[in-house]
Amino acid sequence: MPSVKFSSKRLKYIHDLALVDPELINFQMGHWQAGEVPIGNYSALSHIEAINELVPILDKLFREVGWQPLKSVLS
């Protein structure tokens, strides 16, 4: 069986993602099944709370990989 080597930066990234609720990852990525739509009429998930929890995590990850915000022509 081949061994997989991860850098310490990669392991930290994996650890940080492991702390995120899988439901929030599905919400962000759009990966949900029928009956689990997080922004549906009968959903108990607050999209405002989900976004407020995800933004700091995503901002941190984006900074770590060097992404920078760009001004949108839409805003």
C-alpha cells in the first residue's frame, strides 16, 4: 500500500476543515440530497447563521492559499 505524505500546511488545512460542520460544507458547496435543501421553505437551517459561521473560516483559508478579493462589477 503506498504511503501518502502531507506537508504540515496541508495537515493543518485538513484539521481546520475537520472542525467545520459537514452540513455547512454541504450548504456552501451545494451538495445536498432531495429533502435536505438548506434554504428550502421548511428548512430549520438559518442561512444567515450558516454564512456567519462560514465566512471567518473561508476568509482564513483563502488568506492561507493567497487568494485576494476582487471588486465585482455587480456590486
